[in-house]
Amino acid sequence: MIAFLRAIAEGMGKRVHVYTSPHLINFHERIALAGPLGAAPIPENLLVDCLARAEEANDGELITSFELTTAAAFLAFAETPADLLLLETGLGGRLDATNVVEKPLATTITPVSIDHVSFLGNTVSAIAGEKAGILKQGVPCIVGRQEATALKVIRAKAEAIGAPLRIFRSDFRVSERRRGLIFETAAREFDLPLPRPRFLGGGEIDVSFEFFPPKTVAMEQMLWRSIRRLEPLNPTNVSVTYGAGGSTRDRTHATVARILKETSLRPAAHLTCVSATREEVDQIVRDYWELGVRHIVALRGDPPGDASQPYQTSPGGYVNTAALVTGIRQIAPFEISVACYPEKHPLSPSFHADIDMLKAKIDAGATTAITQFFFENEAFFRFFDRVRRAGINIPILPGILPIYDFRRIAGFSARAGVRVPYWLAQRFEDLDEDEETRKLATAAATSEQVLELVRQGITKFHFYTLNRADLVYAICHLLGLRPAQALRECSD
């Protein structure tokens, strides 16, 4: 509670004193004095001086260490300019040494539970009675979520002394929405956006990386430099694509096999329905299982030639992705990822049809869905809302594509039905021959997109690396991911 109030007040430009107990690491944390950069723990020399002066004023009378600390804190607060004092009333409330301000701006009582029973009583009602000791005549009190027995005691005390109450659920509500918190009263609704995260730290973000099998020796060298660069970030998996018409089938298999043999990574092999019979696809699935692969990305795939033409089932092949997922499930217990499309598949007749197809894949046994790349986050969130309303609850991973070559990506986006917003096109205007600036523009656009998704609660990402590690690694660094070896060294 104190931390929230302090953040809100300082966010409004207020200078805030804070008094809390106990401390976490250093005793000085109990007394935080307002300053130009926010409240900070009291300096050692000032703490010693205030304690000495408080003890001198006490003149030898019986006093506890907490009472002496509180007196020293009040002395420091009185001599340091501030707009607001946040005062945490300690153990109980009624008899606490901090409960000496006669006319505070407001008081608040957080949820009452069974604690400190040797001092406050052994029932919720008794403890609530002690907590209600901070109520003051004419001073509003904000009351958090309470058990009925506790609320009854607080109401009675407030009525007896004339303290107006503002009670959670009765007078106000706070709910969480995608962009932050919503504070509601009978008269108004306030949108309280949460701050953008700047650093998340290890363990809070999961990433996966997608590569494509190389065609040349030079491309293979670039691929493996990228794999080695990203491997220490410990992704949940790395997937290897399957070219249009199954054109890279052998190279996909060879790349997956090498990842298994030479790295600590968990490969996910792409598999499509095109240009193969069911028996041929089933054998590939069995081969992957025997190789040690436990994750398949199941896709319908694009047929050879013009991908804009209506899809036709390969003779004797799987009719669609749902059928392919069913076939995989019948062979071995793979984890199976499938594709989904925030802006609708370009050949799909409607968003509704797209959602129905996704449901069919899940009903067949898919465990995760990865989106086609997108550049407008609202497209992702509209899609996310649609699938949740449709009762789809598997993880939906946003697919993130760094814009290394804007002209090429813009052309591909048009064919894939992905909208490139005008503001994004402007960022890359006249940069075709300016590689350094283009890299900066790419880094800015991709990092802004990812951090905006994080701010709205997304913690799992799938990166289309294009076999290039530099920008993806940098974005992961912004998300708080660090090389696994470095993290182990820090914890040792």
C-alpha cells in the first residue's frame, strides 16, 4: 500500500516522506525523506542527530526503541520540506506509537486477517477493533477488502466517532484491464495506465527463435553464428522452417539433427502437408521422434508455384493442418504448435472461418499457437480477444519479425495480408542506402513493439530471426534475458 501511494504521489510531482516498519535490509529504510529525485533513506549523520535529540527531549523517561525511532523520524520530517507524509501505523493501530496525528488527510485499513494474536487478539473481530483505532473524527478512511466480521467492527467504530468510510465494493472498485487499472466510483471511472516496464529480469520472459535451413556454405556459416549467439539465452525452443512445397525437407532434417547433436537447444521441426502422401509425412514424424525431437510446428504449407492460388490437397496427403495434427498425435506424444493469423489468413473468407480452423487444430491436439508476424499490436490484441471469446485457451505466442529490409518485408507483407502502417513506412523512408540508420530504425521499431506487448501482459514471444542474431539478441537483452552462463556465475 505504501509503495503504491508513494509511486502515485511522486508521479504527480509531490515531495513525499515515508515512515515504515520493519526494514528489509538497512535500518535507515524506515525513514525516507522527500528529495528532488524522490524519497530516499535518511542519511546516517542526520539519523544519529535526530535520535540523540529525541532521547535528550525524553529526559530519561521510560521509552521503547520503536517510540524513540518514531520521534526521531517525526523530527526529521518536520525539518525537511515535503507535500505529504505516508505513515505506516505498525503492529495494531489503536496503541501504536505512530497513531498520534490527530487530523491526517485520510486513513486506510488494508484487509484484516489473523496476525500478531498475542498482541491484538485471536479473532478477526478483535484484531479489526485494534486496527480501527486509527479512525479519526471527520477524517475519511479508505477500507480495503474485508471479511464481513471485520467490516462490521470497522463500521461500528466509524459510526461511533463520526469517521466517514469509503469501502471497497460498496463505494469504489478497482479492476485490471489490459492497459492498466480501472478505478470506479458511482459517479466516475478513472483509467490508470500502468508504467512501461524497462527491465524484467530472468525468469519472467520466455522466447523461442525461428531459423530457416541454409542453401549455401556462407548461409550455413551465418546460421550457425546466429544459433551460437542466441543459444545462451536458453530459449524454450528453436524451430527450423520447411520451404514452400516441402522444398527444404532434407535440409530442415539435417539442421534439426545438428542442433540436437551439437547444442543444448530444444529443436522444433516444421512439418507441412504439401507434396507428400500421408505415409511419407508419417514416416518423417517417426524419424523425428527416433532422432529425439519432441516438438513439431504443424502447418498446411504453401504449394509450389503461386501461393495466392486456392490450396489443393496433395494426392494421398493430409487435407489440412487439423488432419496433420491428428496424424502426429496418433504416432507419438509430441508438443505441437500451429499457426494463427491476427489479420486473417489471406485466403480465408472471414475472421470467423479463421477462428473455426484454429479451434479444429486445437481439438485435434495442438498445444500452442504462433501468430503470423504483425506490426500493429492492436491487431494482435483484437485477435487475442476473439480467440478467448471463442473459448480457445492455449498459449498464443506473438510472432515478431525485425525489419531488416523494409522494401522486401513490405512486399511480403502485402502478399501475406499484413498491414504496414503509414507511421512505420515513414521511419524507413529514404534509408535504402543508409544501412547504419536503417539498423537503428529497425531496433527502435521492434523494441517499441515488444515492450508495448510486455506492458500489456504478454510474456512469451516467438522471433522470426531470418538467421540473424544481432537485433534479436539486443531485444532479448531489453526484456531482461541474460546468457545462462552469466546467470549461473552470478548465483554461485
